[in-house]
Amino acid sequence: MNFTSKIIAVAFLASASACTDSYIDELNYVAPGEDETAPQIAISYPVEGTLIRVTEDVTAITAKFEVQDDIEIASITLSIDGKEIGSYNDFKDYRRAALQVPVDNITNGPHTMTISANDITDKTTVSTVTFDKVPPYKSEYENEIFYIPFDGEYVDLVTISPANEVGNPGFAGQSVAGTNAYAGATGAYLTYPGASLANPEFSASFWYKINNVPDRAGILVMGPIDEANPQNMNNRTAGFRLFREGSATRQTFKLNVGTGTSENWFDGGDAASIDPATSTEWIHLAFTISADQCTLYINGNIASQGSYPGISWEGCDLLSIGSGAPRFAGWGHLSDLSFLDELRIFDKALSQAEVQEIMNDEQP
């Protein structure tokens, strides 16, 4: 090493020593103190009242929870229905343990999950939640491909698919069947992927309790994108649009169906109209689309019916519930503030007798 290199090395060592003295504190032992509190348990899944919906009778879940202690965790035990699933006593962070534990063989019915945590002074905390594995939905009706009961959640029970929520839709606190119904709100609606619903024949059945404010609204819509008017869509060449419009004393339900190059209207006039000021009860709505005919029903009676050349589903990949938006907004048929319950969709054209059967099965 030459003289210049020695000078540089000495300078570097001096600088490193100065940095060490300036920025690194000596390690000092800190006593942990008294263990004053029992462990705390926070469960993130399943929580109290969780409903597990899958298409199988037996499923697996992942239990997620966290345990904290002021001094040190000694052990944690997880049990399901009194059977120990796992026991843990080795933690990287001795004051906090976040665990995700796979649990197999969750069968239909109610279950209880119990977590017990001990600290090094033998203080114990036990936390318990109950949850339900809901039996898979089995339809009573042939060709039913979509069903939402709106019982506190927006889930299609046939495929166990949750809705995409736009805005802040709510629940009515009342229902025709089950425990709840959909309640519309300004700027709010639900959407579902629509590709599997676009079949040669199509029927929808549901209950409806009208709120005529606003005086026009979309109810169910499956239509294509309007590329010429993307901010205010109104392309009616394919799919369907079920909506209402009128006044404070007369609301008319109308069905519009696109045939590829044109559109057909099914407007029953007086037969498809109600007075919202006096019609304060739930009504049953249904419509059917076959290869050559469309029919609109109110309370099981034909309100409008006619022939047409057949539906086009070109570009119809989205179902909107409770609004015309986003695909049918051009005429102001936006969010519906009405209540909606027991929505069923079929890949066949229901007969009038079948519509009446569903209505009679569901009404109180």
C-alpha cells in the first residue's frame, strides 16, 4: 500500500468511527415490566353471523384472527365445534400473532369457532363466533338460471355471485318472501355479468313496490354499449329494457326489445298501468321473450303481448337492476327508488300458468 492509500484508509476509519459515535446508540437492556392484561383477540373471518354460500355441500374456509399481549403470548388454540384444529406456541413476534388457518370439512348448518389465547402469566382470553354454512340453493323451477332473494345481500344463489354495487343501494326492511327486499336509492343500482343470461329464450319474474319519485325509472336492462353516445347511452338495437314512466297518478310499465336492426315495443297502455297513489301494495311483474313473441305480465295477467322477429343479444354483456344506467340513460330512466324482491331469471319463455305458479308460491 502506498503512502496516499494509507492516508485514505486512515481517513475512512476515522470517518466510520465518527459516524458510529454519532448515530448508533449503545444497546441497553429494558425490563419488560409486569404482565398486567390478558391477551386480546381480534377475529376477521368468519365473524359473528357470517353466512357461507357455495355450490357444494362441504367446503373449506380460512380462519383469520390476531392475538396481542402486553408482554408475551404463550399459546393459542383454534377449535371448530369443540374440535381442536390447531395449537400454536412459537411466534416470531412474541407480543403479536396474526394467523390464517385452513379449516376443512365445513358442512351445511351452524358452526361455532373458538379461539383461546394464554400469556406467560397464565392469563387466558377466549373468543367465540357462530357462523352458518348455507345449503346450496336448489331451484324448484325448471330452467331457472338466476335468483336473488335480496335477504340482506345482493347474491345470485344459483352461481353464488355477488352483485357489483353502484352508489349506495339499500334494503327495504320488508319483503314479500324471505327476510328483506332491495330498496333503490338515488344514483344507485346493481349490475351482474350478462353473457350467461343472453339466451334464445328469456324470462324474468319479481315483486315490485312502486315509489313514483322520480316519475320515470329503469327497472331491468340488458343492452349494448352506445358507442355514438357513451355519456348518455340509448342503443336499443339489441337486448331489452323494462322501465316505467308517467305521472304521480299513472305509471305505465313498458318493455322494449332490440332485434338487431330495429326495436319492438310492448306497451299495454291502461292494462300495463297503475296509480301509484293508490297502489301501495306489492305487485308481481314478469315478462317473457321467445323466438317470435314477447309478453308482459302484471299480477299474472297479460298486460301486453305481441309477435316480433326475434331478439338480438349483440353486445349485451351487462344486466342492470334498479336503473336504466349505464346502457339506457338517454331518456332519463335512471335509478328507481322502488322496492324489488325475489328476482328470478329463466332461459325459457314461461307460460302464463308458470308465471302464476311462481307468484302464488311466493306471495304470503
